[in-house]
Amino acid sequence: MGKFFYLDNPQAENRTERLIEQAVEDIKSFFGEQVRAIFLVGSMARGEGAWKKFGDGLNITSDVDLLIITTGTTSVPAKLRARLDNLGHQAKIEVALWIKSVFSMRMSGPTIDICDIKETGKILYGDGSVLDTLEFNPADIKFEEAVFLFFNRAMLTVLECSPADFNSDTVEAKQRLSLCAAAIMATCTDIITISNGKYSPSPIKRAELVKSMINGIDADIDKEKFLQDLSTAFKFKMESPEELYIANAYELWEKTRGYLMNLFRFYFKKKYGGDDFTSYPHLVDRNRTISKRIIGVLSSFKRASVLIRNGKMPRHCPNISNLFYGKMVALYLFLALDKQLDEQHINRARSYLSHVYCFTSKSDDLAATWLNLRDRLRDLHERMGVI
């Protein structure tokens, strides 16, 4: 299968290969003849996976990302999801599954995901020629992808961290903040390279591109410190397996959030003439045409009507408003995180989420409120699939 990790580690390589082999067999068993191809994508496919030593153990910090191309269904059977989760738990590796139909792959536009698949996807089973119709270059990737990544990073940070992490001296809390800071810096390189038409799926290549472009970026950041912190984040994530966390994890996390916000505001304003994110139409969804949006709304109504005819009440129908509110809640919870939570941002998050959920009482405990909002956001996120 080739090399999965940036730094050599036979134990990590063998554990990952066994997991992938078993996952492929399980996928073939569940989908049968509907499987056209299975690809390994993401950092493992690029040979840029990361691992950390934790005591006497090995902690693989990169996910195994699998893409399944089918001739039929694009939904993940619950039993398969449970099986892969169990395999991942045993191997201590997260397994992420992505399913697309042959038709949708052929119709795919220039997104970062498709760029990653086209440039670095590794065929594990089936017919790899299904990717032959994907022809575009990094300059074709639209700014909407940077918008998606910005809000997605806010969401992931909120789901991975908690207010307690910012006032804790535990190794686990410092490691979470360190990993989140490194991920935020990677998103900064995403936004810079996409905005300049030079995106690369590889964070290593993006970091090099950013170094060559930094003098031409007029965003409100200290360029010298930004490059220093980018180097610190990269070395921690990729080159220092014995380093469990960054010494100044909290301070670095705080600085990386500032970089992300200022860079996104700079490019957003450059593209649209203002920095009011709330009025931006692509907060609704990611690269969906009007016809696809109409089909999505009709599908939601159809699913709801089937449930009602069967005597069941639909729990939640994803719609444009909820996608928008989910993004804004994630952003304000992200901005609220600190050693002392920002009440104004928490109230903004609560206000947006109140359009989706009914809140009967208000707590004076900011940490408890933040966690409650985060849990509601997680529930909304899971019901919608992705925001």
C-alpha cells in the first residue's frame, strides 16, 4: 500500500495497514457489487500521517479517510458504521468514511476534497479510472471553499475543546489545545493558498507556498511571528513525536485564532467588499446550485411526509436557516473560548441557536451555558450531517 506516515514507524505502518485491509473487506461485504472503487484519501494517502508517543503507547493522530464510489446507495449502513468504529477503536485510529456515486463523481466541481482525491487518492479496490473525468487545477478552486474551511475549523475546534481546557494543566488539555492550534494554522494556509489560486492538498507544500507569498499579504498579522508559529505548529504535528504538547499551548492557540480571524476577514473583504459574514449567501451551503437546493428541500418534505403517514413525527428537517444558524453558533462559541469566557459571544451564539431550539431558562454559569450550547450544536450538526 505504500508509506502512510511522514516519520518512519513500522508499528504505526503495520497497525494502519491491517486496519485498512479489514475495512476494505467489510465495505465490500456490505455493499457487494455496488462498489465501483475504494480509495484511501487524506494525509495517510499522501504519506503525511502523524503519530505521537504517549508513555509506552503509540497515539496515531491522523485519521484513515476512505472514499467509496458506488453505483447505487450513498448512505452508510448503521452496521457498517458500527463495525468500522469498532475496528478503529481496537486499532486506536479514527476511520472516516465518505461515499459518492459514480454519477456525482463525474459531475463534481473543483473543491478541495476532489482536488485531494484527484492528486493523491490511492486506489485500494476496484476501478481507479472513475477519477479520469476530473480535470481542473488549483486555480479553479473557488473562494467558497475557504469560507467552508473557516467555519468548519470553528466547528471542529468547538467540538474538540471545552472551557475547562483553558484553565487546566493536564497533559490531555494541553495536547488538545496544541493539536487544535496546529489545525488552525493549517486552515490559515488553506485560506491563503485558495485565495491566491495555489492550493495544494499537502500541508507541507502549503506551508512552503505561504512562506513565498507572505510579503504580499496585507492582512493585520505580524508576518514574522506568523511564520514562526506556523513552523512551531508544523514541527509539533509532523516532526516531534515525543513532544506531547506545545509548551505555551494556550498562548499559541490564542494567537492562531487571531491569525485565522484576521486572514479570513482580509480575504473576505477583498473578495466581497465587506466583512459582514452574516450576509454572505454561501453560508447557506457549499457549492450548491439552485436546482440542487430545490431538490434538497423537496427531498426533506418527502421524507417528512413518509414519517407522518407512518404515524411518526419528524425530528428535524435540515434547511437553509438551520445550516446558517449552525455556522454562526459555531463561530461565536469559537470566539467565546478563553481562560475567561466571553459572555457577549456566548449570548450571540445562544441567540442564533434559539431559532432552532427552545430555551426555557438562562444560567449565570457561563461554562455550563457554553457546554449546553455546544451539546445542542453537536446534536444539530449530527442531524444535518455537516454544516
